[in-house]
Amino acid sequence: MPTARRILILVLLAASAATALAFATGAAVVDGPADTVANGDLAIQPADGPNGRYAYLNDDDEIAIDVSASNPNIRDPSFEGVNVDSTGRIDDVFTITYTADEYAHVWIEYASENVTFVADGDSIEGEANNVTLAPNETVAVGLAFDTRGKTAGTQLGADEFSIEAKIAEPDEVTTQAMGASTQQIGDGGPTTTVVSPSADRRGFVASGIESGEEVRFLADGMEIDGENVTLEGIDLMGVRTERVELDAAGSSDPFANGSALTAPTRPRPVGYLSLDYDFAPDAVDAMTIRFSADPAYLNATGTDPEDVTLYRRTDAGDWEAKPVAVVDEAVVDILGLPEDRVHFRATTEPFSTFAVATREPRYDVTEATVAPEAVDPGENVTVRATLRNGGGAPGERTVTLTANGTPVANATVALAPNETATVALRGTFETAGAYGLAVDGTPVGTLLVGDPASDDAGGSGDESNVGTDESATVTGPSEEPFGIDPADLAGPLALMIISLATLALVRRMPR
């Protein structure tokens, strides 16, 4: 990774100057102008917080560190530099963010006895003192200085420094700095290393794999949607390569290079899981993703564990559902999994971006009619609406008939996925006028009550005088047809009474 040299100016102020610099902490992300080096893989920016004012991008868009009165960000006319005959540290002056897909060692080359570049209080000068950064990880860099024996007005150190970086091989990743754990399963089994650069990222490496062997990685609660949904592990079956590397990342929002979950049943996305790998996909037969959810979160969102599912983004950009199984409590106990979580597992072909989602009922009004379309004041009106549950889960829905936006009647409908039902909603209108009818916002049509143009009517549909007997019936594919108006049955019913006067028949329909 080639680098470029950058500028540092640190000047001593007069011995009679005021107090020393204030220290603060902070971090920055690549969300604004930045100095990029190492083929664009490193982005250098002034840090957030008060000490970030000592760093700025010059006219060449290169980072400059200036702790002197010449710094354009310092508007205090009394500021001249740091105190003489003192030692100190200026934390979080600028940040270095690594934006590539692999781990990298990053350090600073600088020659000075009086100024040292530090991160978390430790020197990062020279390759031996490098920091290891995971993809999209940021380190905040500050300055430690020693002005003892120096005179006021002198410049400390050299004018230039350089930021160096090189790709870190997995075996070179500093396990202590990255929170890594190494495991070996069984005698002579594969050795796995799990690196945890952040709460929502894991780096998995397995070596010494025999052909056809299974590899199990433990993610130990990597966050997908905070602690609501977490990744517990990834199992690779039928591995036919000696070494595998896999990087996992979780997010409650879609990744920048992906798209939001869309599917015909309109599931509710909970979080996204991205898996990057460095081996041939056909070198692994199948992959099992193990994740868990907080029961309190499921209860708060009204989510049945059986409705939790996993979607895989295909190469064409579509989303396909993968079967998800809820892990039995006895199995949770045997495997030693956290008992305060609900555990899930899904087997899929590697590898892609995945979305954890919940199936939900999704009701649509597919058809709605009003009969009659014109009535006299005080007469009943019936609106029939056909509803369909196009979602992936059963559920109930209360639908409301409105007239000019005012509720008239409602009914509760329970439907399984892809099931339809017809609901009959009735209302009485006392005032002449034209009323716009709708069922749950879906327009039904206009109802004319009386003569809207007559002097008595006043020409307006006054929804405040709409009768609200809230009578409603529902008919579905397995329901008794009691949603039909009694008036519609008057003729056939009279004929039955005449012809079957001596016989009473009762038929119970299954519900």
C-alpha cells in the first residue's frame, strides 16, 4: 500500500502562556471530506471533538497537523502553542479509517524525540507498534509531547510524517487487540479462530480441514439488530478445502451495497446479515446459520417465534425465503446455549446477504360495493367489501366503513394467509346529501341520500348525522353465509315455509 507524506507543525509558546491544552475523546466516520492514501483504502479526517481543530485538510486535500498560531482553525489570538518545560498528550486529533475488505496493519513513520503519535495512549510509530484494523474500523490518533529543555518559539520534531499500511494475513492478526478466540474441536480437528473487531462484526478462519469435514464457528451473540437479534454461530457442512475465511457483519438497516428486503408477502425486516468469503462456493455443500432473539423483543412486537424467517438475496437481486426452525428447549439445554433467548437455525447454500424477518398478516380490500346507491333519509345502506390476507401469517383485522371520513361501522375479520372473506357493513344516513364511502381508505363509491339539490336537504352530506348501528357480518370460504342480508332471503325463505310446513330442518356448517 503506497503512502504519502503529511505535515506536522507543533510550536512552543512563551513560558508565561496560559494553561495547557484540554484533552477529549471522540471518533470519526467517513461521512465527509477525507485525505485518502494506500490506494484509497485509508481515509484520514480531523477527529470530532475539540482536539480535532488541530487537524485540517490543506489545499491539496492532505491532512495537516498544526498546533500553532498558524492553524486556520484556531481563532484565539492569544494561542501560540504548547507549554515549555512540560509533558502532555493531545488525544484524538485525527482518525484513520480502513475501508477495504481485509484486515490491515497501520502505523505512522515519524522521526522526533519530542513528539510521538499515539492511539489509546500507546505509540503507533513504526511497524512494530502497528494497530490492526478490520474493514470499516477507525482508530483515533493523538500526539504525546515532551518540551523539557526547549525554548519558546521553537518547532518540535520534523515537518513531515507518513501513514503506512499493509494487508494483515489472518495468522498475523493480533488476537488480543481484536478480541479473538481460537478453538480446536476434537483430536486433530480443524482449528478455528474467531475475531471480534466490534459488536456487530466477526472474522472467522478455519485451517487444517480434512475433505468433507464440518466446520463450526461460534459467533457468541454478534449483533444483527442490537441485542434484539444476534448471530450465535455458522456451521459449514461438507467442506472440501483445507482453509476457509469468512467475514460476517450485522446491521438493523440494509447495507450500502444492497437493497431492502422486498417479498410478495411483505414481511417485516428485523435485521440484515452479510457474509463475505474467500473460497469457491462449491467447496462447501451447505451452511447453517444459527441466531437467537430476545423473548422480550418478540413479545413487545407481537411476534410468534414460528413466524420468524430468513431471506436470502439471490444473484439476481431477488429475495427468497429459507426454512427456519425454532430450536427445542431440550436441545438448547444440551448444547449449552443461553436459555434466556429463543434460538433459531436455518440451512441454506452459501453465501450472500441475508435478512431476518417476521411473517405478518397483510390485509387488502380487493373489492367493495354499496347497495343501494341512493336511499331516502333514515334508510339502511349495506357496503360489502372483499378482504384478502396477502401476508405470510394468520391474523385478525378490524375494518372500518367511513362516510366522508367519519366512521360508520366496523367488523373484525380473521384470515389465514391467502384466504379471503366478504364483510357486510351497514349504516343509516339521516341527512340528505352525497357521501363518499370507503372501507379502510379504499374508495367504495358515492352514496346519494334523498335529493341533495332540494331546499330541505341543503345540498351537503352532513356526516355528523350518519347513523352508526355498527352492524356488520363476515363471510369467508368456511363460514356460514350469514353475511347475506335477510331481505335477500325473503323470497326463498317464504317458499320453503310453504312447501315444508311440516318439516323443520337444521344444518350446522363447520367453522
